[in-house]
Amino acid sequence: MSVHADFSAPAANITVNGLLFDMDGTIIDSTPAIIKHWQKYVLAGLAKQLHVDPEEILHSSHGRRSIDTLALYDKSLANWEYVSHVEGQIPKEYGQDAKEVPGARALLESLDKKGVPWAIVTSGTRPLIQGWLDVIKLPFPQNLVAAEDVEQGKPDPQCYLLGHKKLDMEPYSRMLVLEDAPSGVKAGKAAGFTVVALATTHDTARLREAGADWIVRDMESVQLQEWNGARAQATVQISQALR
């Protein structure tokens, strides 16, 4: 996040038919756990064998599917059996290193209470997502798009288009995407959706360059104001956004 960013824009209400959430950096922050994961399972071998700076691998991995990151360095490891097994161990080994993004639990619980359609659309595998939700005890979505569900990861819009489809929405439905990574912001915008970016893991300049409609500090700036079940419309307020 930019140190001197001005998060004081007037509150704005938007009307949407459903919400699509990225996971890491948006609902939870597991950055310390992910760093330990890459160091233990990948960095030592890859960095030594390929003479790659470990920081380069870490920098390129956020917001990207592990299978895509591994393919850049060692295609023999870029398979779903390996990736799903390794990612499934992360919450078990490093559960204490993850924390909720402020405001995420309150928003998800309010959506469930009112029956607002929502889904998680993530670059993580199903074992990883199930593990984190179990550890942190957050609401589990009825609809989930995981890394192994699409042929192309973010910034390709395929994942968010699939999330929209899983919610059984009309083609013209208005969707709100919540993201923290530039690649995810680009994916949401390419899908034709409105995107709120959380400045939890990336500089605000990069999020703005990626095309975010709003940039906020965390999920406390995103609140459900009303759900009109008859019209299937949710009024969501965005407050304290970047000017």
C-alpha cells in the first residue's frame, strides 16, 4: 500500500446482482504462510537449480496460480496432483500465520444472512481454500471457482466469467469483483465487471493502472446496505476509497 495514499473519497452506493471475491489478500491474508510454503517446497530446489533469485519467484507468485508459477521455472512440477497436495498442506502447517482481512467476515455474513449471491474466485486450489476456511472458520461459499477449474489463470477473465455462470446470473447481470492483485483486477475488468481493489498487498498505483474502479484499504470499506430479493439487486456502499 502507498504510504501517503489519501483514502478519503466520499461514500458511493452501487447496485449489483452478485459479488465475486478473490481469496488471499481479499478475504484472508496468508502472505507469511505462502512465503514459508514457497521457501520450504520450492525455493531451495528451484533457486539452486535454475540460479533464480528467490525473491523473483515470490514476487511473481502472488495473484497467480501455483501451477502457472511453477511452469515458468520447472514444468515437471507443474501438475495438479503435485500442486493440490502441496497447497493442501499450507493451512495445516502454517494456519497460525494467516489472519482475516478486516471487514471480510462481517461482509460475508451479511451476504449469507440476506441471501445475496456470492462466490469465491481464486488462484488457489480447492484443498488450499477448504483448509483456510476451516482454520479461520469463515463462511464457505455455495459456489467456488478454484485454480483447477479453468484452463487459463488470472489475468485471463475465464475464472470470473465462470463465477458469474455458477451464480446462474443473466448475461447482463451487474457483478462486483473484490480483488487485491493487479492480475485479478485485470481479470475482473476483462470480464466486464465492476472491480473494487483492496490495497492489502500491492501498491495503489499498480491497482489503479490495472483498472480498478475503486481502491480501498480493506473490506471494512465495503458494506451491504440493502438486498431487494424481488429484483435480485444488492446495494453496496464503498466508503473511504482512494481519491
